[in-house]
Amino acid sequence: MRKENREMKILLLGVGMQGKAALQDLFISPDVTEIIAADFELAALKKWTNRRKYDSKVRCRHVDAANRESIDELMKLKPDVVVDLLPAAYCGVVAESTVEHGIHLVNSLYLRPAVAALAEKALKRGVTILPEFGMDPGIDLVLTGEAIRSFDEISSFISYGAGFPERDAADNPLQYKVTWTFEGVLNSYRRAGRVIRDGQVIDIDDTEMFHPENIHIVDVHDVGTLEAIPNGNALKYAELLGLDVTKLRDLGRYSMRWPGHSALWKKLVDLHLLDDEPIIVDGSPVNKRKFLATALEPYIQYNNDERDVVVVRVDVTGMKNGKEARKVFQIVDRRDLETGLTAMSRTVGFTASIGAQMIGRGDIQKPGVLTPVHDVPYEPFVEELRKRGIEVEEMLNAD
């Protein structure tokens, strides 16, 4: 049941790149009456909110996520929902605090064991925890749930989540610029994968994701031709989706980049520049990935007039009413140059904000640890995205 005409107080933890988008979205929402915005860099946060004229609705607070007491003090302000956009290392302690204080929680991270372990306790306390609610994971999982429900039987499930510069902005040797930490990007470039290809389970070593046999091409309308790169273990989603892997012809999760990106990074991986083992330089240990991220990140930033692109695409083939059909759900979003918010910030931050508001309004009431695949209503969520200029395109029997 939807809760009308009530005050809604939101605690936003972490006001970085994605957090700024969430803060804007919460601020302009008529359903949200108060926002507590908390960040380690309090002075910078206050400067940002003053510049944006958020003062009437936003209270700024300091948070030291490494200190449990700092988090608990914020919970004592009794928000209705917490939006956690802090670094992943703190998601467990934040979730524990919200459950103990009886407060609902949304985050944009893959479900961590520390959060999953709180399922029974959250259920008993009537607390809703909605993890994996950003762009990828997040939007992709809601689209996935709707796609799977559209068929009687599934033979192929492929999903894509990607963020990269527009073609004109891809003007460096990497053809890439950062909308989140480059160290995080490089960590994802050494991720083992698992897919089903032509009915066979294929294990992809963490040094092989850029090998040509693991790359395929996708033509995305209004964007162009892109390379698809394996993104982790897709088989773990088969159980969540209720899919019989023995009946699947193809299964995979992929990121996407401009053509040529994979060939470059294969060379760098082959040269061991992304290895975990540190090297000794002048007697000091150096982590190669951290060094590479630190050295390159300043030179792969967006200019104020450049836009990034986010693509979320779910491509499903199966049987419906005795006939084979294919259905594609797709989002293409770009940076809003007026607000300066990147497409990545919009699709992560806006989505987390939407989740918090849906819980606060009562659109989502189920307690426990939820999944966007099954527990977020598709049509209301898509309508909320549409209000923010993010359109979901549905294509039946797409080429």
C-alpha cells in the first residue's frame, strides 16, 4: 500500500560522483521532506550544497565510515531510509547498523556476504534491504526480471552494462575516460568469467577476458559498433533467475567498449601490468594496478563539454505460446551538460534515490534482503526513470 502525505527523511551516506546525483534527485522530489547528507569531507560537502542552494532541505553531517560509532550516531537521527553510496568496504557495517536501528537500506553494490547474512534478522525486524540497486547491478536486474517473465522458457540470456565516452570524447589512446575510480576499472579488468556458449560452459581465466575468442561485437542503435567483454560469472545468475543451465544455448554478462580497447588491454595484461603481486622499486613494494591507475587517471578525465554514454541492454530468446521469440530491453543515457551529471552518476545515483523513495512511499514493503530481479515492480520503476529522462526501449524480435 502506498503511503500518502507523510514526511520522508532520507540519510545519504557518501556524496561523491554518484552521491551528488542521488542528492539532487532527493532534493527535487516532493515526497522527500528532509535529507541528511553525510560525507567524510564535510567542508567540501557544505560548499557543494551551498552552491546548489540545497540548504532549505539538506542537513550536512560528517561521517567516518571506519568508525562504527560515527555511523550509529547518524542512525539516531531516525531516517526512514538510508542510501549507502560509500565505498564497498563499509557496506557490511552500514547494513548492520541499519538493521539494529530498524531503518531501511538501499545500496548500489553487488550483494556482499556480510549483507546477505543479515537476511533473517532484517526479516524479523521488518527492515527492507535493497542491494544491487544502481546501474549495473541495478537497472539491468529489473529489466532482467521483466524479460524473463515475458517467456515460458528461456534458451538464451545475455546482458550488458557499460559506461564509456562518446565517440568524439574518446580522444586518448585508451578510448576511455573515467566516471568512477580507475583503480576499480582496472580491478574489473582482472576478473575471471564464466559463460555458456553454444551450450557449453566456458571458464575464462582472469588473464583471458580480452582474448579475441571471448569478445563479440554489438551494434547499439544511436551509439555505434561496440566490443562486448566478459564481466564475471554469469552462471550464478541462472539460479536467481530460475533458469535450467542444461537448456541454455547462451548465457553471459558483458561490459562494452569502443573497438580496439580489448586489443590494447590484452597487451597490457600479457605484459603483467595488472598482476596482483607487487614489485620492488628502490626497496619499496609497488602495486602495479594502483600505480597504473594513479599515473593515468589525471589524463583520462572528461572536459566540461564532453559526455559519457551508459548502455544497459538485456537480450533474451525463448519460447512464448509455443513460438520462439527474442526480446531486447535497452537504455542509452548520456551526460546532462546542464547539470554536469554524468550518465554513470545519473543511472547509479538516480536509481538508488528511486529505490529509497519507493521504499519510503510503500511501493516496496517486503522486509528482508531483496533482489531487484523479483522485488522491484517493473512498470512503476520504469515510469520513475522516464520522469528523469531515462527511457527504456523494448524491442520484440529485434535484429
